[in-house]
Amino acid sequence: MTPQSFFTTEELSALHVSIHEAEKATSGEIRLHVENVCKYDVLDRAADVFKELSMHKTELRNGVLFYLSVKDRKFAILGDAGINTKVPAGFWDSIKETVLTHFKNGLYAKGLCEGIEKAGLKLSEHFPYSKNDVNELSNDISFNKN
């Protein structure tokens, strides 16, 4: 199975819509990265992907990465410095638990959509959308064929 085939066409569409909708109310940036194998610590790998996707280069440092390794069943959420200074301790863990609850029932896309929505709401509180906002990062889901 390739990472691209992990989700159905409908699920991929729902994930794209979730990212788009979440970003409508914020200058923050949300990305989803999916790959087969995570060869080392999931947070370290998520940090590497964060950098590979240039998420650390947003003006307000308000990017959030949802990282999923499907064969290893590893998942992480990583926020950049700008949003991390605004959210309470344990905030990302609470979203992660919500997502994992759906994962346990095989509802991967639903869990990710709900997590993305919650991240978007928090981003909009601290980094509201402004009329001259620029979408700094692609909303596309990225995949690694490893």
C-alpha cells in the first residue's frame, strides 16, 4: 500500500476541505504529511518533515503539521514557535487524543478532520485572518513513498 492509497478519494477530499476551511479564519498554516514508515522517534521525524515543508518559514511562525506514518501507526502534531507560545500546555496532546480516539475505530480521515478543525479554531483565536493575508504554504497533503 502506498501512503496515497491509505485514504479513499472521498476521504482525501474531506481532508483537503478541512484544511481549507480551517485556514479560512486564520493566517495560520496547516499541513498534513502521510508516509508509510517512520524509522525513528515520531516527533523527531515530524520535525524533519516540518523543516522539509518549510513550515518554519511562515512570517508569524504559526504553522501546524499533522504527521501520520501508516504502517508504523505513528502520529504526531507539531506546532511552530508562534502558536506554541499561545496555546496552553498539553493543547496538542488533547487534539492528538481526539484524533487517536477515531483512529482506534478505523476512522482515520474523520479523526484528522476533527483535529485539523480544532487546530484551526485555536489558530483563529490567536492569528485571525486579515484581508491582506497570504496563504504562505500549500494546502496539499504531502506524501512520502518510503
